[in-house]
Amino acid sequence: MSRPSLNLGVTRGTAGIWREAAAELGYVAKVGKFPNAGNITGLLEAMARGEVTGTAFENAFTTVRERRSQLPMFPDLDEKPGTR
């Protein structure tokens, strides 16, 4: 059974932030291009169903941004080497 698809474009580097926030909220991919990484689709579907509160969403992104600000810069999972 096929699922409808929706393609979203985000600015360079933000897909990694989305993945980390999804993982922070417990949405982790089991298979696919990024196994064991945050599942952006799962997060968006849960948000549409009302399973993720605005507070939880905000807290997850705040946690990710704080954690990233304390780390040395490194390429995001969504960036291919040599594309910066």
C-alpha cells in the first residue's frame, strides 16, 4: 500500500537539527537512509495527530540547540562531504 508523499525543503544544516529533535522526542528511524537517527517523518506525523505538544516540541528544539552550541562544529548528518 503506497503512502502519499510530501517533499519539504529546509536550509542547509537544519535537517540534522530536525533529526536530533525527533530523536529527543523518541521518534527514531529503524531502517532507511539514516537508521537509528531521528525520524523527521514520524515526528511530523505525530504532530499532525496532536501527539506532540507545543511545549514538548519547543523543549526538544531548545535542548538540541543548547547541546549543539556546546560542541565544536561538525558536519550535519544531512550534508555530503565537500559540499560546504
